[in-house]
Amino acid sequence: MIEITDLHKSYPVGNRKLHVLKGINFSAKEGELISIMGSSGSGKSTFLNVLGILDEGDEGSYTLDGTSIKNLSEKVAANYRNKFLGFIFQSFNLINYKTALDNVALPLYYQGVGRKERLEKSLFYLEKVGLADWADHLPSELSGGQKQRVAIARALASDPKVLLADEPTGALDTKTSYEVMDLIQQINEEGKTILIVTHEPDIAKMTKRIVHLKDGLIINDERIEPVKALANV
Amino acid sequence: MFNIERWQEIFEAISKNKLRTFLTGLSVSSGIFILIILLGIAEGLRKGTKKQFENDIPTKIQFFAGRTGKSYKGLNPNRKIDFSPKDYAAITNKYKDEIQFESPVLVRYGAITNYKENNGSYIIFAVKPDSQFLNNAYLISGRFINQRDYDNKAKVVVLGQRPIKDLFGGNYKEAVGKIVVINNTNYKVIGVFEDEGGERQDTYMYIPHSTFSTLYNMPNNIGRMEFTLNPSDSYDEGLNRLEDFGWQVKNYLHKAHNVHPDDNKGIVFRNMYTQGKNIYMVNLGMKFFFWGIGILTLLSGIVGVSNIMLIIVKERTKEIGIRKALGAQPKSIVGMILQEAIFITTISGFLGLFFALGLLEFAGPYIQTDVILNPNVPFSVAVFTVILLIIAGAIAGYIPARHAAKIRPIVALRDE
């Protein structure tokens, strides 16, 4: 599903260049649930941005579901993001003047799905995250956990190949975090490939594979038996 | 364009920033408002000046005597020329087959006129009988000066609307036959006329030219000369004949008064054609000027909208980032911002347009001065303004939209 070889990335900082990713080799198969760990400045967010085609590496190759991601125009990048990827952010990033339903429908809108079908599909995914009754509410009327579940529904709506989650539980309390992780585990059980960036070990333990980043390199990559989130709720 | 979701977004953005959108819209509205009002005034000016001249006969030509501009045959420049009865007789005789109406005109301003205890100051026009037709004086009571009045140097007067109003309280029927005192001389009122030309013509008082010459002792100065020529088959032919006639008479008078052939000051003639051309040029200049002001005002409105849209884009950076992460194409972001800018300018522009058109529609007909008459704006101009508005909106939205399209999703999504 994901093939990355010798990925380099640097940012200009003043006159100097800050070398963030220093040759990453990484691959993920379909149906994996992977956590990417590392202290701040380890390059984990940059790595996720490259994975999410929000940013591009300077060197190395990246293949996503058989498609080489290289020198994409903005238009094609937008297209790939829409088709291949679903994003879940730490701060939810819902559009605050749209209802939960409309937020979920947004990726479908950019896919050109008709309004009626769009809303039907969105409602289906809202049901899936247990928020069908909250479809007409604005994000400001939802709790943090509910917001993140709406965001997950939105990420699922376009039926992407890969879900990318950047600190999905970073803004939530422990109980809500585990509820969200339970949902993520369920989605993974259904076969979706999911990558989670986190710095919380207990969250990482709920995934099937932990990748440790340090100073722009992968220093550890191990498969584990995931802890069931539900058991901790 | 016809996407409900996008319209919802636009209304959402507008309703979140009501005051700001209102102020922005106001600048565009006032721009269009001023443009339309100015164009209306320009149109009113055009109609006003046209109206001033339309009552005069198009084939009318006037000759004026002034002061020479060049020395000639040992004569100094700045020499005053007077038309004499001899000149007049020679011209009317030479061109008697061509001339339709003819009259010399002596004018005296500020003629104090009394009737009983009422008085006023008006303009004396000393003329021959033909002047009734030369000046389109329409008689509403009595008669005009006739040949016998002229031959007998009769002290008779034909009054305009103003003296009738001041001296007779507007009762023009009563005026005929009464004696009025003009500059201490008694005149019998023989008629009352109306002139569509305007307020100035209303203050005229026509008396026989011969009477004036004698009373004011001006035997060798007949004032200016006015003629119309016999009708021509076509307008253009008429104009050519009038122009020819003008130059021939002018050349003749130059010789008679020893004026340099190229002197363009001593003796001048004016006809409706040349006069109309001058007025047209002035009007055209005004129009360009007004358009210029209007467009510049509109431009400042556009800059305002553009500025506001830039702020909106800045504020919505995160939202635009989210949209891009979710797969929004750059062109859909550009379209969104552009559409909002066009929407704001068009709506507020339309408001300004309707306000201005409404004002012109209701207030315009009440404006009936000599200079500005019923100002309004032709439909074609209104349509053009609408097109201008939409273009303005697009220009206003272009820079902010490009800004929005360049937003990189990671920058937008980065948590503070």
C-alpha cells in the first residue's frame, strides 16, 4: 500500500537548512494499524505530511497504492488527497459554520458527488461513529470526543485507501481518547489502513505496529499485539 | 455558479461579517451611485442646452460687429466696427432672393420699466417685424410689431412673460392697450409673447428698431444683423448654403469696413450649426470628465472590496487549508473567493444603481432649469454599468483569490 525509500526532507530556516527527514525507508501493507512515535522535532509530523501529500520530499520515492507520488501539480495532489487519503487532526479542523452532516459531506462535494447521495452517504458514516442524532448540530455544539468522531466520519466519507491521524487524541481526556481509539480499531478491523502519529505510549500500544522516529530516522519498528481500547474505557 | 453549497458558504461568510460587508458594499454602492448621478447630470446638461437652441430656427445666422484684431491699410487694431444702415440695405438688397426673414437687432440691458406702482428691469430688443419669426416669439395676446409701427417709429412694445408677471400680475390679456414707461418714455403695449427658450427670453421687450435708433440717437449703428434663408431641400444643403452666405457677407463687410481679410475678431457670424458644434464639444468634455470621476470613485470601491476579501482570505486560511486537505482543487477555492467578491460588488452596485436611477426617475422631472433639464440615464448606460460592476467584482476578487489558492494546507493546518 505504502512504499517509501530513502526519503529526505529539509526546510530552510533563515539562511540555513534544517534537515528534518534524513533517509526514511518505510512500507505499510493494506489493513495495518501503525503508530508513529517520537519526541517533538523528531520529524514525525513532517513524515505524516509527506505521506498525506500535503508536502513533498526532496529526495527519495513514495508510492501510494501503486501510484508514484512525485512532482505533482496542485491539481493532481488535491485529486490524490481526495481519492486516497482521509485526514484526522488533533484539533479536529471541522468547519465551524457547517453542521456535522455538511462537514462529513465536504470530501464528497469535492469528489463531485450529487447533493442527495452525498448527504445519504454522510449520514451513513455519522451513524457509523454513533452521531446520527447530532447530524444537524454545529461543531460548537459538540463535545471534543464528538467532534473527533465527526472528523473520523469525514475522513471515512470519501472511502480512502489510507487514514492518516495526526495526534487524534491529543486534545481529548483519557476516557474520550480510548473511545476514539476504539472507533479507530473498529475501522481498522474492517480493513482500512491507518497511520497514527502520537507521542502517548498508551495510545501507541493500541496499534498493531509502532514506528519510532528520532532525529529524522526510524530507529525502531516493531509489531505488537494491540491492547483493546474498549477494555480500558 | 449555481451551486447551493457555494452560495451557502458565501451567505455564511457575509452574515458572519455583516458590518464589514456592509461598509465594503457601501463604497461600491456610492461609487456606482455617483457615477450614475454624474452621467444623469451630463445627460441633463445635454438636453438642457439642446432645448435652449431648439426653439431657434436652424437656418438662422447672426452677424456681430466687434473690435478688429489686426491692423490693415494703416488702420490700428482694436478699432470698433459698427454695422450701418447702408451695410444692412446692401446685404438685404444683394441677397433678397435668398433671405427669408431679416432684422437688425439693438439690445439694451437693464431697461427700467414702470406700470402704475410696479416696476422692473428688463432687456429691450429693438427689431423689425420679421423678428417674430427669427426668434420664434409666440404671441399669446395682441400682435407683434408691424411694418407701419416701424415706418412710423411708433412707441409700441411687445412684452415677455416676466414683465407681464411683475407689472400686470400675470394678467396678459389686460396688458394689451396699456401704457408702460420704459426708461422714461411711454410705450403702448400691443402684444404679449411666449418663448420656450428659457428665462432670459422671458425678460425681452420688443420695440421697433427705428423707434430705438431715433430715441437713443444711434443713426449709424444698427447693432447686429439676423437672417434666415429660404428653406432648402435637405438639412446638409441648408447648412452649406448658410455657411456660404455667412462667408460671402463677412467678406463683403470686411471690404466695406476695411478689415483685414484674415481678421477673425472684427466681424463674426454665428449660426446654429457652429454654435451647436461648440456646445457639443463642451458637453462631450463634460461627459468624459464625469465618466472619469465616476470610474475613479468606483475604483476606490473596488480596492475596498479587494482589501476586505484579502482579510477574509487571511481569516479563512485554516478553513481553506482544511478544504485543500480534503481534496479541494485550487480552482474551486479561486472560484469561491471570486464569486463572493463578485457577489458583494454586484449586489451593492445594484443597490447604488437602483438608488441613483430611482432618484433620477423621481427627482429628475422636477429639475427644469435652463442648464440642466430632466437628468436621466439611458438604459444602455445602465446595462453597461452593470457589466462594469461584474468586471469590477472580478478584479476585486482576483488578487485575494490567488492568495487563497496559494495557501499550503500544512501551513494552514499547523496548530498554533
